[in-house]
Amino acid sequence: MKKAFLAVALLMFASGDLLSQPQYNQGSLYLMNQSLDMSADFHDMSNTLFFADHLDSFDAKSGEGMLNWKRGRLVPRQAFNTNCSQPQKLQMLDFPNTAYVNDPNLKFTIEFITPRTARIKVFTTIVEPKKSESVMLVKEPGKDNSWKVSESADKIVYSSSYGTIQINKNPWRIVLKDKSGRVLSQTATLSDADSTQVKYTPFSFIKRGTDNARRINPVFTLAANEMIFGCGESATGLNKVGQKLNLFVTDPQGPETDQMYKPIPFFMSSRGYGMFMHTSAPVTCDFGASYIGLNKLFMGDENLDLFIFFGEPKDILNEYTELVGKPGMPPLWSFGTWMSRITYFSEKEGYEVAANIRKNKYPCDVIHFDTGWFDVDWQCDYKFSKNRFPNPEKMLSDFKKDGFHVCLWQLPYFTPKNSYFQELIDKNMYVKNGNGELPYEDVVLDFSNPETVKWYQDKLAGLLKIGVSAIKVDFGEGAPLNGIYASGKSGWYEHNLYPLRYNKAVADITKDLHNENIMWARSAWAGSQRYPLHWGGDAATTNTGLLGTLREGLSFGLSGFSFWSHDMGGFVTSTPEDLYCRWLPFGFLTSHTRAHGAPPTEPWLYDSKRVQDTFRKSAEMKYQLMPYVYAQAKECTEKGLPMLRALFIEFPDDPGAWKIEDEYMFGSQIFVAPLMESGINERVVYLPKGKWIDYHDGKVYNSGWNTIKAGTLPIIMLVRDGSVLPHIKLAQSTSEMDWSKINLKVYCVEKKSAEGLLFLPSDSKTQSIKVNYEQGKPVLSGNVTGTKVSF
């Protein structure tokens, strides 16, 4: 029986039915919608390799030419009872040999988008893909004419004010340099492996023996001490060097593994460059994991479309988000507290929650109904249960009067018992398999079909029109990989795009009806940052869950996303009191804040004054800081910056800042270090250059390593010397805030002046606040309009 099963599995593998790239390790089959490791194809000896060799021709002025590729293969090699493989050139045996080329010349181009951004395209076939609009890009990239070009017998050099791209002709090589001429990275050639026993494969593509599909593998060098950041919402170490990441949207069940709800094909280097792989195919990034000196980008795409950015982290994030879109500005109320659990089942329960929030004075703006507002729990039909929600319009109206917005859960999958199951099939609104039928038991909405989007948005519109403020965009990670989509593409290219299309559909209808850019989503791909906001998924209720959550938030911010939230305390089981208290201030010092869990996490349900007080004080702190939060958020949308900000974004010249992954800047001026262990009230923190002032007690700390005790709240929270933080009088919801009066808190030690930002709900742009502190007393420099300020 076992042999028969294995024979069937191997037959499926050979025929491609296991979807091109199973994780076929130790005899286990690939499980549906696990991430795909694209590197395996490039170690398969049945595949033909083509090595990038030399420029056959190139017009330096137009940036177009032909790149010659040498046919090759992997050859087994034994060395004293150790088997390994190495690449070798190959003379083809294709028949008829007059019909095919052993070493093809294929198109290669370079374009310049801005003085900091270039675009490199490499093709592996003579047939170029048809031009089509990319849903990942916010617009067609522009053209920049400031780059200067020079050519010699052996190279072509393009230079701008910020960097240089050098193209060596033979062997072909792309060399990235900064403006001073220092080499940042360069592509690897076949001869580079001559100096090592490890005969690695250079920049190449393959033609697979199973189906002749082509896959490309750009290979760049990594320098000593180089660090790589980004690639999406990743819970593994912030510096990705030494790691292998599969960029394939999946449901990892929580932020404690190497899999991702939100992989993003973008990263940046500590050496001053970044890369965006403009593809929706699966990608595996091997950042020095299999060879310490190489960055291997194993792509499931047959062509390479690579954007390269030069600059410091802020520059790179700005350039990248100019391409894929700046994050939209969410409404003010969304920055308040979201109260939730899985799930509130009735109007009665909703009213009780609202009453307890106001009775106990927990500042709050949103009540979220999760999976149980339908007749049958989890069976999404876009209708409030008539039995348990007899008058949802009145409930929504009552909540609004009391300062509450309502968010509703739903998902894009329809089980056979769902009332819309047959209708969606009859109307051809689902993702199909190769036979035009269902690839899954469930119907999966096909968001590449405009008719499906309209049907779906009409359902949401019915809810938004009666007073619902936001939709929870749950799941979206399970788009069929073997599906055929209305776009004409297979799941190979649509799977990763599914969250982006899903996010867009919800955000667009919400904005159309409410003129507010808001949703609450779990999955994402490049381009999703245009549609805030996203949360971190189902975290473990442990210290590990806290660590993974913080890491994924920081990594997500380094991938072009400004706004992000998480389930405070974790999701899975009842959160221990100590952990919840340490997690709460971290949750409130995040752009968006939600209490949510499988067991209830509402503070009044904890038989603990400590939990109740910590929740209340954390919420009050954020609500009083709302002018700071709102202004910093606005700046993030303009520059592509994250609110939850890795230290090195603000301090790129501080080598220590690049190595810290359990501290962050909340905006540009507030430093935060959560307490990551149980039973402690202090921790060692690294502070970047300058003086730092404790937000709660005013104690001053120097840069470098410090042991700091938590104060009023169980978290370390400091302010940069020379900062102005605008505050507002405490209110129980943002709708009650009085923006006509703003209190400015000035933090100065050595600095004789201080600066901050202000963005009023009535403003169209941020105002700069400048304060003179030379006499030890704050004096406002310039005017602040639209409000009265005091110190």
C-alpha cells in the first residue's frame, strides 16, 4: 500500500499536478496553500540551466540590448564519498538542432524612473509579455533624464546624484555603486565560483524538465556585515541575512513561524540600496542562507522586472511607495480603541459591551462584531440575524450617538451550506479549476472578475449604508494555486495578488460610500498599503507571541506599510495577567489598537484591578496623545514611513540602531521598548545618539546601553531631546475631542529649541510647531492656526 501511494505521488509530481513546486521533503506531500520553496527547481538535475554570460549587443542611449546565455546543467560530482553538484556548460541534444539555439541571445533593458530609482528587465524567451496594467503599481512609472551615461570597450556606466549602475559587458555583470563609487552589490557570474570549492550557480534561469516552464534566479553579492530588511510581515529575526524566506501568501496560524500572511517582494540593505521584485509569482529569497556571500532570488516568474533604489531607508521607502502607492490616510476614529472578541452574538451583547466601556471609562471608538452576527456562526450572508439583531439600524445609530463605530467580520469563501453557494456558481463568480469546476469544496470569490467585485461590493454596500463603518477583511490567503481566474491567469500568478484585489474591493466601496479609507485586513501583497489597515493575525498568548508580533510589525513597516495593528495579549487562550499588562501599552503605542481574542479580553471581565487600570491608563495615554498620533500618521502617508518604526529609519548613521529588533520609534519622536519577559519591571535598552527623556517621570538618559525601570505603565517610553508632543484633553471617544485647544509638551535637555507636528481634523496638511527654549522656558516660534495652544 505504501509503495502504491508513493508511486501515485511521484506520478502526480512528474505530471505537474502538485503545482510545480511541492515541499517534497522526507516523503511528505505538499499541503494545500503552504508556502512554496522556489529554490528546489534550481537544484533539480533534470532541468536545463542558462547562465547570463555576456552582452551580445546594447544601445547605451536607449538602454536596450541582447544578453547572451550559455546553456548548462548541474552535474553530479563525488568527492571521497560525498556527492555534490556543480554547474557546467552544455551542448544541447535538442532535435532538430536547426530549430533551436544552444546559447540564446535574449532581451535585456534598463530604464530610469527617478534620480534614485532604476528598472531592470531581463527576458528568458523571445516572446515579450503583453503590456498590461499592474495592480501592484499605483501608476505607470515615469521616466527620468538626469542619469548620465558613458561607455568604454568593457563597460557602460549610468550615474545620477545618488548612485551608479555599471554594466560590465563580458562577463555580463550589473554593479551597483553609491555616489562615492563604493560597490554596494553586484551580480554573480559563472567564473566567480572558481575561487571556492562551493560551485554555486550564478545569475541564471532554468527550463524545467517537467514542463519546459522557465524560472529566473537573479543572484547578487552580499558584503561582510551587510543587513537586509523587509519582505513583509515576518516574525523571524528582523535582519534577514542568513535566512531563507518564501514570499507566498499563506495562513501561518500566527506570527511565530517563518510563513507570512503578508509577504512583500521588497527589501532594503544597510549598504544603501533596495529592491522591488515586480512579480506576483512565488519567490524564495535566500539571503546568504545557502552561501554566505550571495543574495539568491529564486523567482517563479519567467522574466525579471526589478526596481532598484538608492539612498537611506527613508529615501528608499519614499521611492518604493511612489511606485506601489502611498498609504492612504485612515479616519481619525480608527486610531481609537477597537473592542472585540470572537464573537458578540447579539444586539443585547453589543449594548452590554458599549455600556461597560462607558461605565468603566475605557476610551473607545469601535465595537467589532466577529463571526457571529449572521444566523449561523461563520456562515457569511451579509445579513444580521433577525432573531438576535431585531433592529440593527437602530443599534448602529445608538452606537454612533455614543461615539462608537461598528466593524463587521466576513470572508471571501462560501461553504456548500452557505445560501449564496449555488448563486455564485450559477453566475460564474468563482475561481475555477482546469475543467471549469470548483477546485475546492468552497466557492472562492474571483476578485479578478469585475462582475464578482460588483456583486460583492453591493452586498457590503447594504451594510455600509445602514451605518456600518468598516469591514474586517479576514482570510484571503487561500486562493487556489491551481485555479483559473477571470483575468486569464492561473493561480500561479493570481494567488499572491488575491489579497491585494480583496483589499481593494473592500476599501473602494467603503471610500465611495463614506469617503473614508479604512478596512481591517489580515492578508496583503505589494500594493495593499494603499488600503489601510492590516493586523497581525492570531498570535500566541505567550512571550513568544509578543516577540513575534513586535518583529512582524517592524518588518511590515520596513516593507512600505504605515499602519498596522495586532490582537493585544494574543488570540488563542486566555491571556495571563502579567503578559496582558505588558502587552497593553505596546498595543496602544501602535498606530491602531484592538483588544480581541478567542476567549474574552475585555478588561472588566478580568478579576484584576491591575489589568483594568493598565488598560484604562494605556488608552487614556493614547487618547491624550491623539494630536501627536494623528500628525505622525499624516506624515507617514506623505513619505511612505511606518508608525511602528525600526530605530535605524530615524538613526541610519548609528550602527547600533541597525541591530535592535525589540525596540521601536512610535512615529519620529517617541521611543518604545516593551517588557518582553514575565515578572520584570525593567530592561536593558539601546538608545541612539542624543538625550532621552522618560515620558512619565522626566528622568534623562544618555545614548548607548541603559537599564531602565518601567514607570506608570509596564513599558519603557522615552522622548527625543528637542521634541514637542501635542496633547489634547482626555475624551472617551475621538468624536468628543476638543481640537480647539491643544497642549504642547516640550522635551528639552541639551537642545535649546524643539520641534513637532500638528495635523488638525480640519487641516489639509501638517503644521510645523517650533519652540524656542533658550531661557529654560518654552516660547512658540511662528504661528499655529486653527487652534489655541498652551504649554
